[in-house]
Amino acid sequence: MIGLYLLTALSLNRYWIIVTPVQSKYSTFQTIYVSIFLAIVGGLFWAIVPIFGWNYYTLEGVLTSCSIRWQDRTLNVISYNICMFLFGYIIPLFILIFCNTKIYLEVFNVSKRSSKWGNCLTRTRSRRKQELEKHVAKTVIFIIVTFTIAWTPYAIVAFISSFFSPTLISPLGGTLPAIFAKSSICFNPLVFILTNSHIQSAVFQQKKKTSHTSESTSSKNKIDQRQSLRLQLLPVS
């Protein structure tokens, strides 16, 4: 949940800076720190309140993981589940889609306009800036897409269990989406590697260096083995 709120805060800040420059004065380091703090508090809120009686935690699926109770039809559980879906999935997802669509369209339009106007030096600088903005926008969109792909199956399973028949979901069918969703934190490094040529180059160089070190170690071991064998074959005087 904290990850989703952080992505939402990031998208809102970029929206204010790129799409609505008039409001960009509100996007300062202080507001960024406040938005990060609120994202953490918001995520912790939904995690802590079940401990104090609004819904409760229980084992889910094949009883290998813990989650809130989705299946009960009491007012306590249903009210929490409705608020969770609204403020923990639907509204943040809508903000993410809206902000990043606007950001990408604005970056594309500015890049198109800058290619028609200004002198050569201005166009070059503007082009570089717009390319950077495009790259950042694509990276953020990739992160949001992977996050959505990871969490949507689990959200669907939870929605069916909460508001329809819980028997429609088998224990295994409830476990696999949960595992996939909670492993989404591992996807962000992969996204950065796939979308950043500098990181790709660094990874390639590190892999090459590791491979070279491994080969050197292997060659040294073979030489040591040969020398040891020769010493064993020498006649004892």
C-alpha cells in the first residue's frame, strides 16, 4: 500500500510541474517530504487498523500467508473492505492513469512544438530536456503498469471474496495472486535495468568483470593443481 501511495505522490508532483507549471511553485522539497510522509502514514493506517478492531487478520488461501478477512458479511468487515478498495486501489489507480496520461501527452506536445520554433541551439537544448522527460515518463509508466499487473489479480480475487461468493475462489486460486502481488517490489529494479541504458551498461560491465575474475580464478586453480601434481610425482631422495 505504501508503494502505491508513493507512486501516486510521485505522479501528482510530476503533474503539477509538467502539466500545470502555474502550480509548480507548490512542488518544493518540503511538499515532497510531506507527500512521502503522508504516503507512509496512509499505508501504515490500512495495515494497523485491523489490529484495533476494524476488520481483522487471518490466514488466507492454503494457509501460508496472512491477510485481512475478505469473506465475512458483517458491517465491520464490509465497511473496511469497501474503504480499502476505494482509497487503497481504485482512487489511486485513477490518479495514476490520469496524471501520467496527461504528463506523457504534454511532454509529446512540447517536444513537437519545440522542434518547430527557436534557433538551433535552443532546439538542441530543448530536445535533450524533452528526451529526458520522455525517458522519466516512460520509466514511471512502466513501473505503474507492472505494479497494476501484479496487484490487479489479487484485487479481483479479494473483490469476489468480499462481495460475491467466497466459494468461487479455491485456496490455491487465492494464494497464487497474493504471492504474485507481494512480489511486485522485485519488479522495480528490473524496470530500471530495462529502461536505463546506463544501468544496463553497468550491469554488463559488472557481469563481464565477474566472468573475467571467475576465469582467472579457474586458470589459477588449474595451474596450482598441475604444480601440486608435479611435486607429487618427483622422486623422493
